[in-house]
Amino acid sequence: MALRLGDTAPDFTADSSEGTISFHEWLGDKWGVLFSHPADFTPVCTTELGLTAKLKDDFAKRNVKVIALSVDPVDSHKRWIEDINDTQKTRVNFPIIADPDRRVSMLYDMIHPNANATQTVRSLFVIDPAKKIRLMITYPASTGRNFDEILRVIDSLQLTEYHSVATPGNWKQGDDVVIVPSLQDPEVLKQKFPKGYTALRPYLRMTPQPNR
Ligand code: BEZ
């Protein structure tokens, strides 16, 4: 059955450019991003992996570990990483899973046969420290992902997780947020939102971003 938000991210053990990885153990108590690439030595993927490497500090400060996947074997990944480092002027600083038998790709439903029978689409999963899937996005092979958006969603997920707020459409860092509707106790509201809030409607309560 296809994976859904809230499901436990399937565990697996696989080879990678940084050795054998047992996924849940590798994640430890961090958040995780697992994202797939159609194949090694493809242009869009090369730019995406370079971008991800350059965002190392942005992922680290959000307590997020990043891991990529492509259906090619480890020796190919290692040669490709040299190209990525060279052309994107960076150093790949995260593992790339080798999935030549498509075992992990199938586990995560990353192969969409009507798009391509053998290569993965651009799937991306954000996984929380309890190993629950919190975001799934799917892009076609020809469209590189927007990593600013991925960081934005992680910020939103973490605001919900740690501060009981949700983020409105087009929200960006520093904008007001909305108090989750399940929070109704006036004492809890006072304690959680010392800067106060504006109730535009009983269900639409805006408050300054709590962690700024
Ligand atoms: C790629 O880089 O993976 C790619 C580029 C153009 C079309 C399809 C895939």
C-alpha cells in the first residue's frame, strides 16, 4: 500500500556512498530528508545535490539529516560525486543510497511506472524524530526541486511540533502564524503565547511567530 502522511517511514539497510546504512539507526533522534534522483550523471540531479550540499548548515541548524537515493550502484555514485563537487563548486557532505535492485525505491513508492519504468521520480520525504512521515512531495524528473520551499516546510512542521502553531498560505520566516484550533484552554493560551493573539474569528487566531 502507498505511504501516507503519519505512517512510520519504512526502515531498510542499504549501501551508500558513505558505507552501509540502517536507515532508522542512521536517523537517530534527528529529523530526516530522504529524496530520490532518477539516475547518476543527470543534469538536474547534479544541481540539486550541489544545492543540498551548500545548505548543510541550514539543515543542521534545523536538526535535519539529509540522505539522497539513486538507482545506480555505489561506484557510480562515487564517480558522480566528483563531478558534482567539481561542477557545483561544493563538497557532497551527505550519503547517496545505492539502489540498483530498486528495493528502497519500491518501499517508498518512488518508481511511477507511467512516468518511467526503471528510474525514480523526484520523491522527497520529511521524517520526524518519531520516524513518522510528515511531508511527501513528488516532482517530475525534468523539474528540480525548490530547496527554499523544503526548508520553509520543515520550519512550518517544527513550529507546529514545538509551538502549537500552523502557518498560513505563503508564510515565510517572521510572518504571523495561526494558533492550532485544538488549543482552547485560556490558561494554556496565555502561557504559550505571551505576546498575545488576535482572534479574527474564533477559528482564526493570529499570533507573532513564537520562536523569534
Ligand atoms: C534529469 O536531469 O534527471 C533530467 C533532465 C531532463 C529531463 C529529464 C530528466
